[in-house]
Amino acid sequence: MPRKVTQDTSFSQKWNLYVNEIEKLNFIKALINAGKTRAQSAAIRAMMHLYITDTDVQNKVNAIVDNFIIYNNNGDKSLL
């Protein structure tokens, strides 16, 4: 059952992420298949928590994160 929390919104902010539309749709589809409809933000927060607290997750993500960096034509890292 979801926890009900009184959030301290003084620290809350909207955080925009740039993602490929196909990857976004696959993420939403995976959430729906797991019975987590309309839980995109909660899933991102859960993944952030896992990355922060679990060294095995950190190692797995760190091993592939470079594959997801986008570069501009001039070779500089994109802001995307």
C-alpha cells in the first residue's frame, strides 16, 4: 500500500529530464506491466534511491552510463 506522506514542499522542485520518446514509452509500458500505472515519478525516485544506497546498482549503472551520453556534432557533451 502506498505510503501517505506530508511532504516538505520547500525542498521539492520539478526536474525535467531529456529522454528518447521510444525509451519513455518502453519505461511506461514496463511500469504498466508491473501494475505501477501512473507511477513514473515514484519509479524515478525509487531508482535514484537504489543508486544512492546500493553499490551493486551503482556499479551496474556506472558500467553503462557512458553509452547514454549524447554528444553534439562538434564532440562536446550535449545538454540533453
